[in-house]
Amino acid sequence: MRAATRTRSPWTVFSATSCGVVVVFLNISGVNVALPTITRELGASAGQAGWVLLAYMLLTTALILAFGRLADIVGRRPLYLAGFAVFTAATAACAASPSAELLIAARAVQAVGAAALVTNTTPLLTDAFPASSLPRALGLNATVAAVSQAAGPLLGGAATALLGWRGTFLLTLPLCALGLCWSLLVLPRTRRPAGTRQPFDLAGAVLSTLALAATVLALSPDALRAVTPGAAGARGPLVAGGLAVLTWGAFALLQARRRHPLVDLRLVAHRVRAPLYAAVLLNAAAQYAVVVLASLVLQAAGHHDALTAGLLVSPVAVGTTVAAVAAGHLVGRAGARVLTTVGSAVVLAGILALTVVLRPGSSYWLVGPALAAVGVGTGLFMTPGTSTLMLTVGPSARGAANGVRSALQNVGYLLSTALALGIATSGLAAGDRAAAYAGTLGSAGPAGAAEFAAGVRAAFVVLAVLAALALLACWALPGRPDRSGRSGGSVPPDRAPTAEPPPPPRSPTDSPAEGAHP
């Protein structure tokens, strides 16, 4: 990979990556709550409202794979800084968008920057911290993400109430500028050892993007209708689904034959990484849409404004924050298998409870604890899963390994959103679907609100099935933890999927990134 040219405290690197985490998660969770206001003020259709979320998630997911590989080729610092600059400019463009179409385009550009930030955060921390303190650093990183996610609905709801939906984006602009300048100052410069340049798999990047887009169109009739009006009948999703199967198959075949693939399949073919990757995908698909659905129910059928809805869904992020901190301390004792399995079980319990209690007129004393359970389970899963994964690969493959993890996580987010919104609104008439996204369904009459509540319950049932599959994947992790805290007890020290010698020991004068590769 690259060797650092000067020493930096690992906590200085942590402060820089935290800036990126804060702006990304504030934006994500704030937009979720502001979506009804965006829909109303821009006059967006149901399909356009869905694409405000889906365009960002689709591009982020597709580019995480590409940027994970690119980071190992060109370096983490340049890509991280470029991503911060793009994210900042696109956030300003989102705030200035005069129409739904231009907002969707600006969100797509914003996704490019977010992908570069998300892809590089964990590898930068893994390069900076020794293995003994990495779980703590990743736990704190998850805490920063969870706190930002918790603050997003509250701050975004307040900004929306004061300034309209544009306030959600204006809120993060000063933080973006500050984070970019600070990262430019403190992230260590790196140099490339001779003979490490490898080609970039452009064809793989294009195929993965097409496959993801086809998957979204197959799962979301409203999204398909917005792109190709009249194609969202019975045949439209089937055609999109068939295209998704073909493009995913072509992508897998291409990756298997490439000498330098976008996704090295040997990263996945490992007794620890394989079930972890599966669990990451399934956990994300199970829990992500919970906040989106709860926010829509509270606004569309519960007559709450954006600020109140943001406050009411905050137990998810608060639970994630508390559990992520605890998991960072417990992973060395309990191990990844125990913590991730327990976390997935708690997520499953929370979703099953929401299936019963989240409906118009329900007591929040029932809804709040169920939302908190989803958050606690997510926090218990995140830290041990990420730290264990990063410790099974060497420095030169961490960008690619984390790129696969981040991509699978974001695929889960994308599928969760598309699937849940598609199911929740499937029984509504066209006008009621638009009203559900605009948060005005409750005023249209009790029939539409009841139909929407039934669709949301059906969506939660599907999410519960995904949570149960995530639990099984976590249980498939090998063995019990050894003293280093790695799941499986005897996890082989295959520090990279390629035939790379283990890194030499660091000297006292080495920076965390130095000595990591000859």
C-alpha cells in the first residue's frame, strides 16, 4: 500500500474521519425526516420523492465498491479529501435546487462524495491504530455515527421547521467546510512504494452500477414509474428483475476472470469473512428502513411535523450509540459471534414489536422501546463485526475489504428502503401514495391511513424475516474468541487475500502506517 512520510497521532486521524462521519450521517437522517416537506414544497410525485432517497443510496452503494478498490491504488488521503470537496459542493447545490429533478441530480453528485468518505474512514483508522486499540477506535467511530444519526432528525427537523427543507442541507454546510480544512491539515501524507500500481476495473464498476439500478427498479414500482412512465405494471418489475439477474451474473463472472477485479472474490471466500459479509448485508436490509417507515407513519398518519417525528424516532440512534460504546469494550471478552448474534436477535425482537404496535393512535410508550431495541441491536452488531473483519486482512487489502463491507451494508440500506416503501404503499391509490410521501395522508380520510398502516405492517414482517436470516449468519461465525478478541479463536493470520508476507514489526519511530508493508 503506502507508507506515511510523517508521524501522526492516531486520535488526530480519528478527529478528521469523524468530521466526514458527522456530515454524512447528519445529512442522511435529516433528509429522511424532511422528505414529506420536500415532497410538498417541490410538488414532487411519489416516484420523485422516492428517488430523493434512492438516487443518493444507489450511487453511494455502487461507488463504494469502486472507491474501495481505487483507495488501494491511489491512496486513502487524496480520495478522502476529494470526496469531502465534492460532498461540500453538492450539499450547497441541494440547498439551492429549485425543482425535484435538480434536487435528485444534486443528491446523486452528493453521493459521489459520500462514497469516498465512507469507503476511507475505516481503512484510515485501521492503518492508524494498533490492533489492540482498534476495536475501541471503531466503537467510538460507530458512536460518532450514531450520535450524528440521532442528532440528524432533531436538527434537521428543527432546521426544516425554521427554514423549510433547504435548512436540512444548509445545516451541514459550515461543518463540511470545517471538516475539509481540518482533514487537509491533519491527515498524513503518503508515498507509494515502487511497483504497486494496478489497473482499475472500470467494466466491473459499470456492471455493478447497472445491476444495482435494475434491482431498485424491480423492487420499487414508484421509482420505476418515475423513470419510465407506464412501465410499472405487472411486466415492468419483471423485466427490471430479469435485467438485474443478468447483470449480477455478468458482474460475478467478470470478477472471477479479472486479474485485478473490483471485488476480489477471495476476500469473501473465508470462514470468518463470508458469514460476516452475509450478516452485514442482512442486518442493514432489516433495520435501515425502520426509521423511514416510522417517520412516514408519524407524519402521514399521525399528524406530527418533521421536528416532532425526528424526536420520536431518535430512540433508534440513541440505542445504537449506547450499544456501540458497550460493544467496543465487550468484544475482547465476548467475541464477535456472541455480540453480533445477540445484536441481531434484539433487532428482530424490536421489528416484531413494531409490527404490532406501530399504527395510528398507538401509545408511544409502546413504540419508543421497540425503536430503541432496533437501535441497541444495531450497535451491538456494528462494532465487533467491523473490527473482526478488518483484522483478517492486511494493510494493502483493507480498502478493498472495507469497500466490500461498506458496499454490502449500503446495498442492504438500498434494498431495505426500496422494498419497504414499495410494500408499504403498494395498496394505495396514486393520489394516496403521493399523500403518504407528503405527510398528508391522515387528512385524506381514515381509509387511506388504515391501508397505509396495513402496508407498513407487511413491510415490517419482511424486515423481520431479513433480521432472522442475519441472526443465522452471525451464528455461523466460527468458534469462540481468543485473547486478542478475534472471533473464531484460531482465525488464521491471512493478512491479505493475496500471497503477501505478513507485515514486519513496527519500530518505536514508525508511524501507524509505516512498517505496515515492506
